Amino acid sequence: VLRRGGRFLCLELSHVKMPIFKQ
């Protein structure tokens, strides 16, 4: 579960952090 959740979490965090950091 950690591997599957970690991959999804990483992708979601990257997409959410990218725009927040850019602004």
C-alpha cells in the first residue's frame, strides 16, 4: 500500500506544490 500510495501522493503533491511554489 505504501508503494502505491507513495507514488500517487508524490505525483499529487508535485502537481499541487508546483503551482503553489510558482505563485
